[in-house]
Amino acid sequence: MHSFKLNPTPRVLIVLTETAMKPIDALCELVDNSINSFRNTGLGNTHTNEIHIEIPTQGDLQDTDDKWFIRASDNGPGMSPDAAEKALTAG
């Protein structure tokens, strides 16, 4: 398991709070990244590409524990730990 050091500067955090991206736009961006990964690696012709989106049910949203989440995953080639850290680091 690889851990990531994610320490954005306060300026980046302020910019992120002012971004006009809606949650659906963020989800679409994740799906688009998966599709681009398949295309860029040539996996589109070699195996069945899968993208999975898990969303909470109405019952989950009413749960007082607030432990629900949205998860997007695919069976693409993934990233190296260094590439993932760079992709996740704001700024």
C-alpha cells in the first residue's frame, strides 16, 4: 500500500472552494478520465473495458451516520504511485 503526501497550499484550497464545478461535472470528469485511459493505452481493442459508479441509495442519504460516498472505478491500467500522487496534489 502506497501513501500519498497531499499538502496543498492555503491559496490552492481557497481557489478550489471558488470553483464552479458541480458534483455531476466532477463525476463526469472521472468517467472521462477512465475512457481516456482506455484510449491512450490501446486497451479499447484488447479487453472489455469496465467503468463502475457506486452511488448512495435514498436510504443511505437519510442515514444519520453520514458515511455514504460516491465511488468511480475502472479496470484500466492505473497509475504509478508517483503519477497518482502528482495527479492528486492540488497545485
